[in-house]
Amino acid sequence: MKLLRVGPKGAEKPAILHTDGTYRDLSSVVPDIAGDAITPEGLKTIAAANHGTLPVLDKAQRIGPCVGRVGKFICVGLNYADHAAETNMPIPAEPILFMKATSAIIGPNDDVILPKNTLKPDWEVELGIIIGKEARYVDEKDAMDHVAGFCVVNDLSERHFQTERGGQWTKGKSADTFGPIGPWLVTRDEVADPQNLKMGLEVDGHAYQNGSTKTMIFGVQHLVHYISQFMSLQPGDVISTGTPPGVGMGIKPEAIWLKPNQTMHVWIEGLGDQTQRTRAYSA
């Protein structure tokens, strides 16, 4: 299933992409694509509904973040061997974890607001894991049982804040609008191999990232297992799993940074596309 949330910010309706290409309103089936609705039992309830009889939603409406009420937005740094190489960083022995503020989350096609005093805003296409079942000290072989599905994430970064302002990476990752997710939560059964997905990102039509989840250092199963050793994972938590090469900071001979009034196109095979327009901050 491809699940989504449609409507104005804060008033999104749960929906499913029907086989006929329409968006069908799931409001009579579940209150939101969040919490209990994305547990194994909740997904069974959605799957069992007669989707063809549900109301059709206007596809011109805004698409919101593909999951609501995200409790934790956990990111994995330097998780692609080829990306680590472009940034002249060693391949990590264990996953590098940091948190992204949930207030950064927006819909897949919402505008990205470059923060006040920005100097080095950057892009990162990433595979997102959406948790559907509580995970605590999970064995790697059982990790996929805790995954509801997958989505596209653009893990936007302000590199000056991230690397030149001291402390941890979180403040360079958490600006409002720096976490587009969606358009869909694609359920686990529709993704045959999350370690073999093509992915890419363009800015103003120029392809900067063109990679594959094949080059992930730590795969989906290991990440869910690993993170669950340090914190419990709850339905609706999002894990952003790292980015392939082609980010702005890695471009030679000189890095390229986002500017206002640019358009990003972000995609992952089978998980959909995002399009964001950048805007300057204004009070």
C-alpha cells in the first residue's frame, strides 16, 4: 500500500493511493496515518477496507508529511561508503546517530525556508524507515517485523551550523522545513529489497545525486537492531538512513550551496518524488 496524508497543514486527511490512481479518503477507516494506524494490526485494517468505495480526494490538494505525530526523527551520518569518501571521512565502525527536530518535518512539496543567517545550506536524498511496532533490544533477524514501511526524505542541512559552530550536528539539521518526508508511506510488503533502490536529487534540473541504497554501510535491518539497543522505537518514529554522494559540500573544486528560488527534485525508486522550492527567511 501507498499511504499518504492530504490537505492543509494540521488538517491532513489519511488517504491511500488506489490502484486506479486516485487518492481515497481513509478517514472512515483510521483517524490518521500515525500511531496505531501503522502498527501491523492497523495496516491490516486499512488493507481490509473496500478502497474502491471510499471518497475520492482532489489530487490538486497539498500532500502533507506521510506520517503524523512523529515522536523521534533519527538520522544516520556517513552511512554510504561513496559519500564518506567524497567528504574525506573514514568509514565509521558503528552507525553515527544524531537527532533531527520533529519541527523540521514538512510535506514533500512544501517550500523549504533557508534559515536566518544561513551560509551553507545543502541537500541530501535519503531512504526513510518508518517504524510500525515498538522495538526494544531487537535482534537483527527480527528487525523488519518492526518496520511499517519506507519513504523519501530530504535531510536538508546547514553545513556552517553543523560543522563550524561547535557541538553536535543537530543544530545544522533542524531548521524549520529541513525535513520533507513523503509523498507516501510505502508499506514494507511493496519494497522487495530496500538495499537495492536507485535514488537521486536534482537542483534546477542538474542531477547532483545519483546513487543506490546498495552502497549503504549499515543496512535497514542492522540500523533498526542497532538503534533499538540505545532507545526504544515507537510507531511513527522515522529513521533517515544516510545519503549517497553528490551533496553540495562534496562538489569539487568548490562546494555548491542552495540559494533562494531554486527547485529541488528528490526521488527514490518505488517510493515517489518530491519537489521543493527554496525561499529566503523573512520574519
